[in-house]
Amino acid sequence: MLGLFRSSNIKATTVFKQLILNVVIPVVLALLILATINYLQTKNILIKSNNVKNYIITDEVKHIMELQDLALDILETRMDEKMEKYSSDLVEKTFNNTDSIKQIDLYAIRENMEMNPEMDDIYIINKEGFVVNTTFYKDLDKNFFDFGEDHKNLLLNVFNSGKFVSERFAIESATKRLKKYTYQTTSDGKYIVEIGSYSEKADEIIQFIQNTLINISSKEADLISVDLFIGEENPFTLNKDAILIPEHRVVLLERFQSKDTSTIIENKDGEKINYEYIFVERENTDLYKGAVIRIVSDRSNDSKLLTRKLLTAIAIFSLTILSVILIIYYKTRIITKPIKKLVDNVNRIAKGQLEDRAEVEGNNEITKLSEHFNNMLERIEEYYNELEDKVEERTAEVVKQKEEIEVQRDSLSDKNQRLEVAYMKIEEQNNHITDSIKYAKRIQTAILPPDKYIKKLLPKSFVLYKPKDIVSGDFYWINEKDGTILFSAVDCTGHGVPGAFMSIVGNDQLNYAVNVRGAETPAEVLMALNKGVTNSLQRDVSDGEMSVKDGMDLAICSINYKNKKLQFAGAFNPLYIIQDDEVNVIKGDKYAVGSFSTGEDIDYQNHVIDLKEGDTFYIFSDGYPDQFGGPKNKKYLYKRFREFLLSIHKKPMDEQKELLDKNLAEWMGDNEQVDDIIIIGVKI
């Protein structure tokens, strides 16, 4: 107890010092720790955000390139047969004798063979790898062996085997365009006849990829550009506006070797520019093997944000310290002055026994304080022991309650954080998937015939096309050959993304059946289509069962306006033709294209109908009749569909389309669309 009163033997200025030590210093330390934590957390959040953003961009570019590979594979299949025929004609007929092959006029040969001078080139390569004659003058006298060991070995293998070789699409070194090459030796084995063909479709695909990369870079304000570099030995980009800084070239080449990621940060005109070089591993393509994605972004805002955080922390720190010191100084003077005299009295008591009392004089607050102080001295010893026990008991109770509250709070905080992270990941993945499907829709839309083209071939017609999802398993196709117009409404297995991929295969095989195989009647087209789809999906029928269950239901027609003849063949789907106010149903065969395969060709039946003015006919998928709705929420069904077509068949075709669409919406009500829908109507 005596020690308690001796510690009070201090001057008024000492109270100020004690307050500084016990209040200001902890506040300073707390502010410094909070400012440091805030700065580091902000910095880590920015780093993680940029890393996640780059990952999403890289993954998006990979998906775009996968769609590109699929489109190019389909395109190559169509080009191989044409180029092999050109090559065989040159080797077996034109260059049967190679004595004058170096001087022969390849331009005239190309014209005689009806090759496209803008798209097709012929090269003559000798055994030393030199181009001794060509229609592509930029490559004349070049040594193709210098294009790398892989290309040299390819040419040597062609000389050794003497067989026709078709190469995948490659980047042409002079024009930086996609070009497909084939190779075949002459009969005497002295030269290689090489054919190189550009493709407008391939150019469109590459342009689409370039535009997509530009669109990606425009999504974020701090994203400057996204570029794709191709070629390990001499990297380049198809984006003519992209610039590779000379100092970065070494870093780019190292990424091809080490197959990893590297970051370069440069300051330009007060801005912090970040260059991220990311190696992309491609295993199923020759075109972009060893590609590097460069993401250029402006990190100036990140640096400015961190600087603002630091300056804000310094300002808060300074203002807080100054305020605390001023408040302490002012309060200390108010408190210490009135009690100075009491302190002197207390110091005297502190030197003796507890029986000593403070001096009581005057009639003010200090007097009252002295009186109460003396009373306190009389009772303090009595209460001291009892109070100490109660304090210890209460302290233990409070500590226990605090620990329980801390445990509950930490548990709730962890759960909330996990839920928030899971939600963000789900939302991010959903957005990424949706964006990828939208890109797929652009590709699918590109294969559908334009409305102007349809109206040109079928002046009185309409096409009602309503995909269930972003992309569709239903599609429509039209072609014109020797005055006969062929058109079809196709329903692929499923809808959405699986159906969309089947629609690309179906569209390609329909064109291949007519343009390459030479199918003329609808039944011939169906038989060729069935074989093409089966081969494309690589069905295994060795054990009598199908390895893939996917297929297509479709109706296909051909019409000749001169002789008023309509021909029809169907795979499950029928033809409705209205003549003399009666609906006639011509059923298709019960063999779905591509899903019924015994290893033998299917013989589809070809129907021929004589037409007269006013006849109207329709082909369609099952989406419209199968739609649920109406007062009892049942299917629309084919009977109701035929009756509605009969009621509107005399109206103009555009009005028929609007009535069909309106009728469907009224039938559906609040129901969702259950399947893709396509209807094609034609009037004579």
C-alpha cells in the first residue's frame, strides 16, 4: 500500500509524459501495423486479380483456337480431294516427260486446268530443294531445304516414297496467309510437283480469330492488346498492328524453349506497362504448335492506387498523432493544476503510515476530494482483500466469455469466406462458358445460307428458324446445280452445343455430297450424306453395333421450275404438300442419317411430284409439333399442325411465317421451348 502512494510522487509534467508513453506509442504502433497490412493486402489483391485476368484471357484464346482447329479440319477435308486430282493430272499427264519442266509455262497449264489463279499455285522442286519453276514468283529459286529440318525431311520422304502427300494448313512465309500444300513426285522421280492453295474460308477464320483477340483487349480499360506469336524458329504474329520490341525478342524465344511464362515491366512516359508472355501447349494441330500469347496491360492505375493508399495512411497517421498529443496536453493541464495541492498532501501521507490523513482546508472540490480521500483510507484496507477475490473471479468469467465469442466469430467468418469464393468461381465459370458458346454461334451462323440467297433461288418461300439455346441442332441448307434447286431442313440429335457440332458436320457433308460426289436427286444426296456422316463420326460396325448414337432426321427436296417437278426424300421427317385445298403427307424412310449403320448403304426412296401454280409444300423438324402448351399443357401434335398450315396456306409466305411464330407463342404461354424449331415453306 505504501508503494502505491509513493508512485504518486510526480510532478504535473510527468503525467503528460506518462500519457504520451502509454497512449500515443500504442496508437502509433497500431496505426503503423494497420497501414502496413492494408498496403500489403491491396498489393496482393491487385496481383491476384491480374493473374486471374490473364488466366481467363489465355483460356479464352485456347477455346477460340480449338474452334478454329475444328473449322479448319472440316475445310481441309473438302480441299484434299480437289488438290489430289490436280496433282495426279499434272504428274501423270502434263509432266509425263520432265525434260522441259523448268521452262514450261505453268501459268498456261494452271489456266487450262481451270485452277483459280488467285488461290492456286504450282511449284516444281528439284532434288536439291530449289524451286526451279513456279506460278508464285516470290518463291522462284528459293531453297525449301532452308525452311528447317522438318520441312527438309518432309521433301526427302516424298522423293523416297513417291506417294501423294497432303500437308495440313501452314502459314505461307511471304504473304502470312494460311495455305494448304500437297506434294507428289514426277514419274521419273527427279522433281516434286507441289500445289499450294489459299482458301477464302480459311482467311475468314483467321480474320475472325484476329477480330476476337482485338475484342478481348477492348473488354478491359487497362488491357492494351492480346497478340498470338507463331513459329518457334522465327516467331511472328498475324496481327499487322502488333509490334515486337527488339529487346523482347530474346524473352519470346526463351518461352518457346522453356515452355513457361515470363513478365516484363517497363515505364513509358510515366506509365507502367506490363508485358506477359505465356507459352501455349498445342498437341492436336500443326498450325500453332509452339504458340506464345502476349498480354500487354497498363498497370499505372495499380501503382497509383498503392501510392494513394500509402499517402492516405501517412496522412491519417500524422493527423492522429498530432490530435492525440494536443488533446493530452490540454486535458493534462486541466486535471493536474487543481490536484497539485492534493498531491503534495498525499505525498506526506505516503511517507508515513495509513493513519495519516490528507490535509483538509478550504471549501472547494479539492476539499471534498481530501475528505473523501481520508474516508477512503479508512475503508480501503478493509475492502482490499475482498475486492481482490471478486476481481479475480470476475476476470476469469469475462475471459471465458470472450474466448467463446471469438471462436463463434471466427467460425462464421470462415464459412462466409468459403461461400463467397465458391460463388465467385461459379459465376466466373458460367460467364466463360456463355462467352465460348456465343463465339460458337458466330461460326454456326456463318454456315447458314443468307436470306437474300434463299429468296433468289426460292422467291416465294420462308424459313422459320428458332433455336432453343444460343446454338442449335437444327439447321437449313440450300444449293443450286444445273437449274435444279436442292434444299433441306435438318434436325440433329440433341440441341445446344452437341447439336451445333453435329450441324457443322451435316452442312459440310451435304455440300460434299452435291459438289464432290455429284449427287443429284434427294435420295442420292441422303445416301451420300449417310455415308459421309458415318465416316466423319468414325463409327465401328465390326461387331454389328454403332460406336456413336448421334444422327440426323431430315427432309430434302429438289425443285425444277422449268418442268414443274418436285422430288423428295426423307429420313424419318415427312413432306406436307397442299394441292387443291388438301394436305397430302409423303412420309420419309425410317432410317435416320448416321445413326443406323450396318456397314452397307441405305437405299432411300425418291418421290417425284408434278406441281402446278398455287401448290404449297412444307418441310420441318419435330420441334413445332412437340411443343408443350395450350390449356391442358400438352403437345401441339402433327394433326393440329397440318390443320393450321391448311388454314394459312393461301396467304403470302412472309405472312405465313409471322402467323406460325405468333401461333407458337400463344400455344407456349409461360412454358419454355422444348426443342429447336425449323420450318421451310415454298409456294409455286
